[in-house]
Amino acid sequence: MSNKEIIGQIKKLVKLMELHGEKEFKIRTYQNAIQRIERIDGALSTFSEDELIKLDGIGKSIAALVKEISTNARPKELIDLEE
């Protein structure tokens, strides 16, 4: 999966979080992570979770989300919000 596709899934997740009234702090965290991820050189899908966590502005939950999207295309959290 390309970086653009991974970022697209995270952006979709953020929009649904806003619609469902998720906490503003969590939404901002995801938005900040998107900005950081957009500047990463190299394929995100090849990074391990540990490598992602070492990147500035990427925590455990965002790293896990990126890996989940890389392997499953759609994260469970996104599917839950869509339903």
C-alpha cells in the first residue's frame, strides 16, 4: 500500500471521528501525525512499528494504525465508525 493510500485512510478516519464527536485532542493528534507522515521519505508499509514510533510526532497508537492499514487496507476503527 502506498503512503498516499495510507494517509488517505487516516484522513478518512479523522473526518469520521469529527462527525462522531471524538475528543478534539485525539483528532488533533491524528491530524498532526498526518502532517508528519506526509514528509516521510520511503514506503511507510516497510517500516516496523518500532521504526515508526522513533519518528517525531508518531506515537504507539499512530504507528499501530499505520501498520494495520498497511496490512488490512482499512483499520478496524474506521470500519466501526463507518457502521
